[in-house]
Amino acid sequence: CGIFGIYGHPEAANLTYLGLYALQHRGQEACGIVSSDGRSLYTHRSMGLVADVFGNQEIFGNLPGESAIGHVRYSTTGDSVLKNVQPIKVDYSRGSIAIAHNGNLVNAQYIKDELEAWGSIFQTTMDTEVILHLLATSKHSSLEDRIIDALGRIKGAYCLLFLTETRMVAARDPHGFRPLCLGKLGDAWVVASESCALDLIEAEFVREIEPGEIVVITKDGLTSHFPHKKIEPAPCIFEFVYFARPDSYIFGKNVYQVRKDFGRQLCREHRIDADIVIPVPDSGVPAALGYAQEAGIPFELGLIRNHYVGRTFIEPQQSIRHFGVKIKLNPVREVLKGKRVVVIDDSIVRGTTSRKIVKMVRNAGASEVHVRISSPPTSYPCYYGIDTPTRKELISSSHTIEEIRKYITADSLGYLSEEGLLQAVGAGSNPFCKACFSGGYPITFPRLMAEPQLD
Ligand code: 5GP
Ligand code: SF4
Ligand code: MG
């Protein structure tokens, strides 16, 4: 998911709309905005893309005020239905509060069972709702303390934005799984999942919100709190591989540069004689450029992408994903005919995309098709906010690289090594989460740890 918030600007809802537009790649299922005029909160949410949900200017007349938060959704927990669209807004004894969440809690069910036993009734099937319940039932009186209290109970990945009548609060979990940055537009404060959203509204990038940090923004300014015990951070390395936009700066680095370095390193590890290097657009482009430059092989566009189709993987139905590849990509015969081709993609999940792409490139006349993947084999599901399928469906959880090569019918297949990935990202002493590749989950939680063996 993607989150965006702005505090202290007369065009708050409109700017949030633009911010969400820039974050659309982080979720295409649904979106919403909640604004505040200092007295009340106003909501507009729906299934669909940002442009469709907020395409009508009249909507902004119903989202008044100088602060707003917004969300683009990509479902990792909860069904893909309207009641699960964010931000979620509730009214309780102390007023109204809205919340937008990027990430995934690992102990939500546990807390939910506990709260239900005490009489709480949940309106959604989202993990995010438990945070609101914890907040509403906290014994503390100030909003900050209630939030700190609630966050002390939850485990997992979260970047959160809260909006009340008078405040905006941003929080990032102590592992810092997902990115979150702080910006300034004139006197207004801006918070966004990725810096590309700040660029669009011409806000200045101030800094990233730190793992474990809570930032409280009121009319008197900004205060920062670190209430949690400090632990080793584990930002998601897959944000660099696939999820974030290449023009963003996350975890201290520019995504494009890192992706290109993945490609360079991939070439050092799996060089091959070939005539052209082509990316699987868009996710494979920077890595393919890096590979081509390192190899000294021309970079070509052998596959053209239809830009009106979303990220296939993100659509939750298997049947849609199945057709997705053809809807999305078409080969350029003139580029591929008679050529030995290196095809670069960022990851293989189920293997269905790669298999179709290899066939497509071969049918277009390529004499050899070599597949190179700019990350290690994805063998383990993510429990921290990326919608990877169950272990069973991940082709590399049960197949060797040679078996995968055969399945996708490539002449050769090479993955970036885990060491190469870390080296390219400049991990050094900075740890990252790379559990989907290594299985080393940074948060051990009983229910979570049982699952990798079960499915
Ligand atoms: P496959 O057919 O192997 O399941 O899909 C691989 C393709 O899915 C790659 O091109 C990759 O860019 C894309 N992809 C889209 N969304 C995701 C995601 O959330 N996780 C992963 N691992 N790959 C994704
Ligand atoms: Fe990111 Fe993979 Fe860790 Fe999930 S398991 S947070 S996708 S690195
Ligand atoms: Mg892709």
C-alpha cells in the first residue's frame, strides 16, 4: 500500500490526491482520502484507481480543511471489498480519528480474538482495525499516549498515518520494514510512503521517518518520539528489487541506482555471450541497463508494455493474472529476430510470467533466450506487507534452478546471489529484511513461524 498525508495547507485534499497518484504503483485496488477542517473529518473512499475514484472535481468540495491523509490499497490482509478500503475513520468518545496503514501486522488475529472476548465488534476484516480498537480502549488520556500504548501491543510491519480534527500523527514500526518520508511544502508538513510523491507536489524532502519513530504534527509544529525499545532495523530489500518507484529515495538510497547495481552485479555473477539485453518492462528496466552496461552488450526494447494495464501481480484473481502477460506485453520482432537474447526481470514468483515471456521471445524469432533475475529465488512468503503467494505457489520453494529453467523453457537461467544483492545495496553493517529469499524472518511470532511449514 501507499500512504500520504499533509497538514496545514488550504488545498490539503487536492494535494493528497496528487500524492496518491504518485503512489499508485503501491496499490491499485482501492483508495481513499480523509480530510479535516479542524472540527470534523470528511471521507471519500472507493474501489478503483486514484484517477477513477477522484476524477470528479466536485468530490473535493466534500473534503474541506487544511489537513488530509490518503491511502492506496493493495490487499495483503482482508478481502478486496469496499468495507476494507482505507483510511478507516471511527468516532469514539473523544472525537473522530482516521488511520491509513502500509504494512501487515503479524499478531492482529491474536489481539482481535482478545478484544472480541471483551466485547469489541469489528467492522472490517483488516488487521489495521485492531489498532483503532486498541487506541479507543487505551486507558491513557492524550492521543500520543494512546497511540504509543496501541503500538506497544502490535507486532509486524507498519507505516501509519493518523488524522484527528486537530492533529496528524505518523508512525513507523521499529524494524522499519516499509519506507516513510517527511517533507515540507511552505509551512505545511507532508508525509509520504515514497519521495516521488513529494516531488510531484513540489514539496521539499526533509528526511526519512526513522524506524520506531512517532511524529506528531499540530498547529504548534512537529514533535518526534521514540517510545519503543531500540532494535536492529530490517527495512524491506524487496522495495529496492520491485516495489518502490525508481525515482524515489528510500532507506537512504535512490531506487534506480540500486536496481542498476543489481543488474551490474547480476552480470558479474552470470555473464553470457549474447547479442542483445532486453528488460521485462517496467520492473526489469534499470537492472537490464546495468547488466547491458557491465556486459558491453546493446540494450534493446524487445518487449513493449501496454501502459494501461496495471501491475498484473497485484490483481488478486489468478484468472486475471493468467491473461495478464499477453495483455501487458508484446514482442518487437525486428529487435529479436535471429538474436541471442538476455531477458532481465526482477523476480520469478510462480514462474508463469517468465514461461510466457520466454515463449513469446522465442516465437518472435530469438535464437537463444537466457533469463537473468535481479534478485535471489523467492522461496518464502512475506508476512510484512508484500502480497507474495503461499509457500506452495512459489516455484523456487520446491524446485531447483535447473528445474525452473526447464519449466520456463529458457536456454539458461541465473539469479542474483544473496551476497550480491546485499553488496549492491551497500548493506554492509546496515541489515535488511530479506526473508522472502532466505527464510530468516526478523519477527518471530508463534502463528507466523508455524505457517512457513504448514502451507
Ligand atoms: P510470476 O509469473 O513468476 O509469478 O511473476 C513474476 C513477475 O511478477 C515479475 O515480472 C515481477 O515483476 C512481478 N511482480 C508483480 N508484483 C509482484 C510482487 O508483489 N511480488 C513479486 N515477487 N513479484 C511481483
Ligand atoms: Fe520485504 Fe521480503 Fe522481508 Fe517481505 S520478506 S519485508 S518482501 S524482504
Ligand atoms: Mg515485472
